[in-house]
Amino acid sequence: MSITEANAPIDAPRGLAGVIVTETELGDVRGREGFYHYRQYSAVELATARTFEDVWYLMFHGALPNAAQLAAFKAETAALRVLPAALRDALPGIAKAGALSGPLAGLRASLSLLGASAGFRPLYDIDDDHRRADALAACAAVPTLLTALHRLGQGEQPVEPRADLSHAANYLYMLTGQEPDPERVRAVEAYLISTIDHGFNASTFTARVIASTGADLAACLGGAVGALSGPLHGGAPSRALDTLDAIGTPDRIDTWIRDRVLRGERIMGFGHPVYRTEDPRSRMLRGIAEEFGGPLVEFAVQVEARVEALLAELKPGRELHTNVEFYAGVVMELCGLPREMFTPTFCAARVVGWSANILEQAQDSKIIRPAARYVGPPPPQPVPAVGVATG
């Protein structure tokens, strides 16, 4: 009896769209409503009302912290920003080897080294306290790794983290070497909070599949980073901004967009596999961008309006709106982040969501092992003699 026969196979839609594969207490995305949440709270409301550390604590502990708990958590995570010496010494070589690929590629190698140098053990072999400790260490280290790899790639020395700065402020400080102004810190912090988690997306599911094998936390995160690097997942913020650059001026919007839609090309920054209405993250980030104001924001708003109108005309019946990447690119550009760091910045936030999912998955001893339908030549065929071509 085959594996699939033994387990009564069930056909699933391509991409597992809409298939419920587990239960979670971490949050959900309600695409038809344009709403998503972390635990029991609106993610957008959290992004506008609380700090990154508040929401990190929420995802790991299930409740928002009081003042004392938050102070202790900030101190605990700030102390973990400093990298192990062996890993820090290896970063120049990693940055050099990945010079053509950027910090996200280097992060995969760095996470493996972090796990090895910090002594991460398989999730299967350790208790909840050890798993949480590994997760905190990884989440705190990722911003340090990303900014160090970026600066080394630019021929600059890494900036050591500062424990007196908030998570978001320290990230910007390590990236630029200058203490950022509060307006930019708050804008980036809101973006980081809004991207901590977003249902069972490709990278989160990847992390949980690896976690179901009992592998160590660094292995789970490395797989998630690999999934995030794809342009159809986290690799779009800079591409959406590239679209604005390519259009150039308001008088070119209609011609540029119409031409690409008719050719069947995707307009980066528009459409989402889950939302059937406006992406709430995009709505929030548009508001942040409009607080900054300026020509880039005005142009982005014009492009958004015309793209939606043209898509409604050329693709009637399909609801296509801006997704998080469109205005995320605008906000990060206004805050002075280089475009090659847009997706890594996304990763610096999503690592918290991945880790929370890994910790939750580690509670389930069942390995994730789906099946596939074989559609090749019917077996068994006779094995040909050596040297005989099989076509």
C-alpha cells in the first residue's frame, strides 16, 4: 500500500489556498474584511499605539506587558543585540562572499553560524524555556546581523548596538551610524510592528514545517529567510518603488500602466493573495507617508488612484488594491533607508512572527508530511542496460 493510500489522500487546491493545516493562537488574516490581528488585538491598532517591544512580548507571552514587565523585557533583549565574537569575526567574509546578493543572502549563512556559536540545540531536545531563550537571542541578533552585513558590503565598519535605544531606533542607528530623529523612528517602528506576522504566509509555513521536524531554531529561521527572499513574497518593496521611478511623471501614468496590464505583466505593489479589499497595512502606511508629505508621496497617491481605476477598467470584476509593499517602499525611502535594505528591514520584523510560530509548532509532536500525486511514466518500468539511452 502506498503512503497516500495508507493516509486517505485529500485533493487540495494549488498553493494550498484556503486549506487549514493547523490551529494557532497567534493571529489571523480576514481577507474579505481587510483586517488582521495579533492574538486578540488589531495589528494596525497595535502599530499605531504600542512599541515594537510591547508587541514582541505579546507574541511570545500571549499578553501585553505592564510597565515593569516591559522594562525587564527591553533590558533582556537589548543585551542580546551584541553578537558572539566568533560570528562577528566571520561577518566580513560572509559579506564579501555575498557581495552580489546582499544582506538577506548573508543572513542565511549568519543564522547558521549564530545557532552553532550560541549552542542552539534541536527544538525536540529542549524545553520551553530554552526554546524561548534561543528565539529571543535570534530575534535580537537579526537586526545587528543585517545592518553589519550591509555596512560591510558598502566598505564601512559595522556600528555596535546601543542598549539605551529602542529596538527600532537602534536598528536605524546601526544602519546609518547616526541617532535617528523621533519622527523617522516612529514611522519605521509602525512599519516593523505591522509586518511582524501575517497568517500562514509562505515563510511562516516554511518555518513551521522545519520546526515540525524538531530542528534547531536557527535552521527554521534560515528556511524562512529563504522563502522571504522570493519576489512574490517579501522581495517587493523596492520593486514597487522602482515602478514609481519607471513611470516618472504624472502624464505617463496611464500609458505606462495600461501597456503593462495589456501585456499581462504584474504591477508590483498591487494585489494580494488573501485580501479582497484594501490592505489595512497599506492604508496605515499611506497615512504615515502623508504625514511626511512631499512630491514622492503626492506622486504615489496619484499612481495608486490611476492604477486602481485602470485595473477596474481593464480587469473588471477583480478587486486589486495596493498591498503593504507599495507604501512601505515610500515610507522607508522617506526615512532614508537604502532600497537594498527594504526587504531585510521586513525580515528584521518578521523574525519575531516566525519565532513565535516556531515556538507554537514545537508544542506539536506531529511532523508535517503532505503527499503529492505522481504523474510521470507508469512504474515499474524495466531498468535498461548500462549504456542504453532512455530518451
